Amino acid sequence: MTESDCSIPALLAKNAARYSSRQAIASEGVEPLSHERLWEQVQRTMEQMNCLGIGRGDRVAIVLPQGPELAVAFLAVASVAIAAPLNPAYLEKEFAFYLGDLRAKSLIVMVGDETPARLAATALGVPVIELVLRPNGSFDLSGTPGTGAAQPGLAEADDVALVLHTSGTTSRPKMVPLTQRNLCASARNIGSTLELSESDLCLNVMPLFHIHGLVACVLASLAAGGGTICTTGFNADDFPGWLGTWKPTWYSAVPTMHQAILAHLQGQGRSIMESSLRFIRSSSAALPPSVMMGLENLFQVPVIESYGMTEAAHQMASNPLPPRLRKPGCVGLPAGPEIAILDEAGDQMEAGTTGEIAIRGENVTPGYHGNPEANAQAFHLGWMRTGDQGFFDADGYLFITGRLKEMINRGGEKLAPREVDEALLAHPMVRQAVAFAVPHPSLGEDVVAAVVLHPGADCTEADLRGFVLDRLPAFKAPSRIIAVPDIPRGSTGKIQRIGLARQLGAFLATAHEEPASPMEKRVVDMFSEVLGCPPAGRQGNFFMLGGDSLRATQVLTRLGRSLSLELPTPLLFRMPTPALLAAELERIQAEKELDDLAKALGRLSTEERAELLD
């Protein structure tokens, strides 16, 4: 890789000269950006940010809705400063933590968007910059002018381009800086693995505050001279329309999304889906072989499973495209960095022997920022330990057998269980709490928590769930919270999270109860329809039955449509059983009827109201 290919601005400038009017970033309802106009946006952003006092080495938090503006803002900010995209679903206290930990020079939000990030930034004294859209699909940045950037101009190869946080085994996330060189090397690796070219068009359904979407779907596409379609949020119901409208040649997603697409299309009775796709990619969590086979049968294209992590700027290993061998249940061949299997002492092990997976190479982070303890644990003689266990087979293919850390991988979201513990322990009736992973058919792993209550405590699972959801975003909250008399411990007396799912399985079971009302029956049937499983009864937990946030949206959209109600997705996280959800739906429905009646009465004259009351 030449120096001209080692930074995002250099890559985009070269594309503008080489591919000019070819489509780079597009989305529904907005004018596409060509490679030339994308480069113009980057240069305009550089001038505006420098005038606002921001330049190379300054960290800029980005909180924008999913879509093309976020993709372009990432590329533009990373070309000038250090981009730090944050999950818009965070609560104010989480934004406060991340903005403080980043020591953010500024926060970029959409003009008029009342995100909690604004409140957090104001409290910390972090300047807010508003992104103002232009009619032609580009944007301007508006804020209070500064005294000029300390390091103006475009970023260079060894500048940090992106900072993301990754969860550790404790509740404090680790800050991962990735240089321009790291990101561009990873983009080239992905492009080489997938044989991407300027004729390829990626359908991006991944959130753009994670490394998967940022590097695989956006940067790798552009590095090859191709383009990316940026959806405004994943919905399996919309997927066939996207394929028909945009004619993408590939998409990359987490297994949960693949399963939702597969279930939706098979539910329509479609056995073969004719499309423009030439392959499908999966990463961020283990892809069940049955899903891989189902997708291949449906679309008649190969499914490529890859292995990545934030610290490697995404891709580390990948199954190859045909005619080379793909192995279901395996993450493929080294596809960028060197990969080794190490023993506890840090020595390399032979093929076929299970040990810790370690990596080194041009795409690997130089180290966690401001965390010497984490660096001492992770880096050894030039190798970075991943915390995952695995082995190479005789053909050199990598298999992952488990992990050494207690982190929970919930559909690609890495969660620190201790963070869930701490949220539960803040409840005055909880004496002990421990979160742990349980197997999940679409997420790979889900989160469950066991609690020991204080003697005489009167507290339901619904009470505890609501308490946690007031303190953690929904994607971190446990699907079940079970009360137990005691939490099992290992031989040393310490709680061992791994294995708790087996030990506490009896507490997770619920007796089957038939629906007690027509509304409960409606919800039970909707769970069954969306999940493709037999009716589970009024106490069946949607998430423990195989549900996830994507299917929760489907359930509430369909119920809302049939009841003429607008139902927010978080509703199902707070009320995940038919008994709880039906009661809430009946309450909402009754409120709406009263509201409609009040409005109708308000339109009557005084005489008409008096006559009606008589």
C-alpha cells in the first residue's frame, strides 16, 4: 500500500479524480453524492471545522441519525480531525461519560435535533456544532467560530482518524484509537477478500457507530471505487424493496439481521430470491450454519462469514469467495493481519491445538488510549491477544471455540455484564446481582440476570426490568431477571458467570398458561407469527422465545397497525410477555378512546352537548 492510499482524504481525493461522477453515497429521498462531490464536501468540512477551531488531533463526537449524512460526516470529520461516532440510543448519563472520557473538542448533531447528547455537552461545556443539510444532499457545519485550529489541514497517514469504545470485563469501556493507516489497511484487506471493484454497490444496513458498518460497508466500498447505499435503519420488511430499487451487488450484516431477512422472505413463501447480489457477508457474531444454508438457497449466492473486532479496524479472518473452499461454522483464513494461536505464556501453538487467538499487522490499533493496564494484558511481543479461543485446522482455517473473557456478545454488541450488575444493585430491594449469557437462536447470546432480594422484599420482575431500563439503554438490559435464593459460586468462592445458564436453567423455565383475554390471544398469536414458533402462552417471554430488537419492531408495527395505535419499540422491552403487553395495550387503547371522545365532544356546540347529556 502506497502512502497515497494510507489516509482517508488521500483515498477520497484519488477517487474524485479517477471516478468523478460515479455514485459514492446514496439513500432514499436524497440526491446521491458522486465521488467528486464527496471530496468537495470533505474540503468544505475542513475549512469550516478549521474556522471553528478544530483540526488534526481534536476529538469530535458525532451523534446523528442513521443514514447518508452520518456516513459522510464520519468520512469528512475523520479526514480533518478524530471522529468519534456515538450510539444515538444512549441516555444522557452515558453521553456524559463518553464526551468526558473522549475529552471531546466538540459535538456534532443535526440542526434542531433534541438529543440527550446536547444536554450532556452543555453540562460539560462541550461546544455543539449543528449539521445543516443543503438541498443537493451535502451539508454545512454551523457553530461558534474559534480562534483557529492548532493543526489545520487534512489528516496524514499516522494521525488517529477514529476513536471507538469497546466493553471490557469491567463496566468501564476501553478507548480504541485507530489511525488513518489502520482504517485504510483494513478497507483494502476487505476489498481484496471480497474482490470489490468500482462496479460494486453495497447495501448498508449496519449502524454507523460500529466498526463493521464504518469500515466494511462504507470505507471498503469507497476504497475499491464503488458506492454505498445508506439505509436509515434496518427493517426486514423493507429489504426486498431495497434490493429491487437499488440493485446492490452485496450487503454485510450481523446474524440477527440475516435471520430476520430469511424469516421474512421464507414467510412469504419465496424459495428463491432473484436479485443483483453476487455474495452476502456476515460478521460480528457467529453465523449458524443453518442460516448460512438458508440464505444461499434463497438468494443462490455464496455467504461469506468473517471475523472482526474493533481493535483490528474490523476484519481479521474471512472465508474466501468461490471457487475456494468455504467452511460453515468457521471464520475462514487470515484476511489481513497475521493470526497466531498462543498458549498462556504467549508462545505460538501448533495447528489443531486450541489456545488464545492473537493478531498483529498494519490494521491493528497501536494500543488502548490512557489504559496501561489493559495494554499490558492485551499486547505481548508485538501480538495483540483477542480474548477469544480457537484453533487452526490442517487447511489453515480458523475455528473459534469460545472466549476467555466474560463479555457477552449480544448480536454483535459486546456488553460488560458488570454494568448490568451495577444497575440492578442500585435497586434498594436487591442484595446480590449477576448478569450472564444464555444461548439465543438469532443473537448468539442474550443477557439474563439473577438477583437475590433482601428478606421480605416485595418486588416483581417487571419492577426490576423497569428500574434497569431507566438506567441502561434497551440493548444492554437483560431479557429475563430471575430471583434466586442464592447465586452459585465456584470452588474458590467466586461467582463464575460462564456456566450459570446451565446451573440456573430451572429458574428460567415458565409454566404454559393459556391467554386470559382476547387481547392476550392477539399478542400470543403475533409472537408466534413473527418468531415462527408455536404459541407459547401468556407468560412466554418474547426475547427468551428467540425474539430480538428487529423482530420486536415487527411485532409492535403489526399490532399498532391492527389496533390503529402508534407503539414505540421500547414498549416490548419493558413488557415482554403477552400478559404484560396486552394489559398495556388495553390501557393505551382505552386512553385513545377517551381522547377521541373528548375531541369529538369538543367539536359539538353547547346545545348539542347539553342534548347529548340529557
